[in-house]
Amino acid sequence: MDDRALTLRIVSLVLQYPDNELLANRSEIESVVTTLAESPARAHLLGFMQWFATESATHLARHYVETFDLRRRSSLYLTYYLHGDTRRRGMALLTLKQRYRAAGFVPPDDELPDFLPMVCEFAALEGRRGEAPLRQHRQGVELIRAALHDSGSRYAAVLDALGEMLPGLSTEDEEAVAELMLTGPPAEDVGLAPFAPPQYLTGTEIRA
């Protein structure tokens, strides 16, 4: 992997729940970050790893759950920010899964395809072409980043690193982000259908 792909892979890893496997590899991840070329993204990740590599497993698990599972504003499911809990979100999830399959990328069955760590992993493996979903959901990435800064979460540094690798926000994007911060994502006006097709929901709950 080149530095760009490696950075995206690291972002993908550290944004996942800190289970035993991830915690066991903290020192190795930190070492890999130090090998990256000097860049703002590297600096953000180094700052994060200095905290992540030394905190207790209990604290990290609690902080992760409080940050990403219990706060809807910092949910890691990107289509939520663009479509809310609407049927349009179901179609967006299906489109994203089809993109993965076309590229030969097989996501796990127990996770929705818009989970930010998965989207970053796809980008790391597929190069610039694989970054299209991140660019498409640039507003969502920015909303997560802003929410993490507002809550004082150390994970804000990881989103800062990711933001450094994406195109800057246009004036239109900035206005949309400001509006979403005030009003929240769209809501479904009619119908009682779930926001995603049944195959996405079987045995899966959105932790948001």
C-alpha cells in the first residue's frame, strides 16, 4: 500500500470498536503511523495514537460506545446524514453494496455497507476510484467530525486525518452542513416501510 491507502486503512481500523484483537495491535498500528510521510493526516493520527495506545481497554470501550453508539450526531453510518431514516436510505445502501460487489469487495454480512470504517477500507483497497463513496458523503464526514469536536472526543483527530484526504467543502456543502446541524437529517413523511431492505436488517441493529 502507498501512504494514502495505508492512512485510509489505519483510519478504518481505529474507528472500529476496540475489541481484543484491535487492542492487541495498538503498538503495531502506532509504529505504522510513524512510517508515514510527514503530512497533516499523519500528525492527527499520531496525536490520536498517543492516547489510544495508552488508555485502558475499559475506558476505550466505554468512550467508543458513548461516542458512536449512544450519540446519533456522531453515528458512523454515512447514509443517515444524507437521507435520514427514509426509504431513500435503503436505496443508497443497496447502491453502495452493489458498488462493492462490482469491485470484488465482500463486506461482512453483519454490518451495513455505509459503516464509515468499511467505506474507508474499500477506499484503501480500491484507490482513488474507491474513494467515490467518501466524496459522495463528504457532508456526512464533516458532520461526524464537527460532532466529535463538540463532544471533546479524541476520535475527532481521526476524522481530522480523514478530512485532510478529501476535497475541501464547497460553499454549497458548508451551507448544507450548517443546515443539517440545525435541523438534522430528513425524516420519512409517508409509509411505514423500514429504511433499509430486510436483508440489511436481519440480525443487525444500527448503533446510532
